[in-house]
Amino acid sequence: MNNYSPEGNLIGTPENTAAIKNIYALQESMLQGKILEARVTVCDNEHNLIVDLPCARGIIPRTEGAIGIEDGSTKDIALITKVNKPVCFKVMKIFKDENGIFTAFLSRRAVQEECMKNFISQLHPGDIIPAKVTHLEQFGAFVDIGCGIPSLIPIDSISISRISHPSDRFSPYQDIRVIIKGISGGRIWLSHKELLGTWEENAAMFSYGETVSGIVRSVEDYGIFIELTPNLAGLAEPREDVRIGQHASVYIKALIPEKMKVKLIIVDIFDGISTENSLRYFYEDSHISRWVYSTPQSGKIIETVFE
């Protein structure tokens, strides 16, 4: 059982609300070493984080804001970007000032160090864990794999179907699942595409003769690649009025397992309305040792071995 969830998953829970509602509950949480969450309202000019607590003035000193801040391996931008977002912390000290106002010194770093020791250091290649998308760059998606600890899914590991930008697949703050691809020197390498199903599993959702929806992912001289699912795309005949990112209605002309191909005919093409990215995961287990995307009939093997 993972008790070290990505940040933002605790803040609205009844347990978290009760633990910070008054100074007595906050003191009890400190004694019990509870992991709590609240929203950052200010990052001051010394990069201390001011946290919104209902019963006290919450302060996360700069060096307690994240692992690596003190030695410089984590840049202060990691603190600045937390404004108006929930962060996890432990209560380290509570006192009352000369005006009778309670102040609580908090540590996010202490939670991250505990998460590293008790959870992340125990992970192995092939383990599947929850994550939360934090921000998207051209080269990949940064995710929180526990208590604000970041890791990266490279763009080519997000799905089998190629995308031009991670925003084609993910939305900021989206809860997803990821798979540990490797661990080296304290760094965690992630993948995602293995959770989205094999060619056969995705093709089984469609039948010859159906007309279904898709998204244009690539326009080539010899044809147009249209994504039916994140791990399944088909090829349609060339057309001049098609752009990457458009939505399409397509007729399924053929499903060919031995070649892992889907032949399509474009019925209609249009600019789609942006909707929240949704994903279907084919695996509910917590570990995969080997994943084979290709079909048994195909002479080409597309696989990932986790070791």
C-alpha cells in the first residue's frame, strides 16, 4: 500500500481537513508525525513558502521546501512554482508570537525524504505506480511520483501512437499511472505506453465495416495516420485538406494482425472541440516484467523487458 501519494490528493480529504482545523488538531498531527497538505499562498522574497492554514500562520522555510534546495541540486524555481498549489508537509514546531498569533514551522523536505526512504527506494523496474502530471514540455511530461518528487516520461514513451507534444495526451494535474522503466544513480526513469494495451487488445475494440472517430497525428505524402486509440493508429489515403490535430470520421476498411496495420477511409474531417484527455489502462496489476505490443502473427517483435 502506497501512503506517499502525489501532492494534491490529500488536501480535500476529511482526514486532512480535521488534522489542520484548529491548533489542538495541528499539535496532535505534529506529535503523530502525520503527512498533511495545504495550499501555498505566497513565496516570499527569501523563497520561504507561506501556507494557508485555518488555525495558524504556516511557514515552510526555503531549505525545507524540497529535497536538494540546500545543496543546490534543486533550483529555487521548484519553490516559486508552488504558489497557489497544494503541498505536503510535516509540522515541526508550533509557537505563539507576542501578538498571540500561532505560527507553525513546516517541512516539505522531511516528507520527501521519508517518501524516498520508505517508498521510492523500494521500487523496481516494471513496478506500476500512480502519478500526477505537473507540467508539459516539448520533450516529455513531468510528473509527481509521490510527495512532490518529480520524474519525467519522455515523449516517445507516452504512447505507441506518435504525438507532436505531450499535451496531445495529457493535461496538467491529471492523475495517471506510470511504470518504472529503470533506476540509476537515484534517478527514476518512467514509461507509460506499456499500460495502454497491445495491438491486439486495442484492435479488438474495432471491427471491419465500422465508422469511428479518430485524430490526425501525421500527414505524409503516401497517406494520413489517424489515431484510433493512444496505442493504435491506421493509415488513410492522402488528402490535401487535412492538418495534424484535426478530428476525423473514418471507415475501417481492414484490420491486418499479421502486419499490425489498420486500413482506413476518411469519411469526414473537422476541427474538434478540445476535451479533457482520457485514458484507458489495460493493466490493473502493480508489476509487469515483459510487455509485447506486437501480434503473434507478426514477424516483427515490439517489446519492453523490465529488468
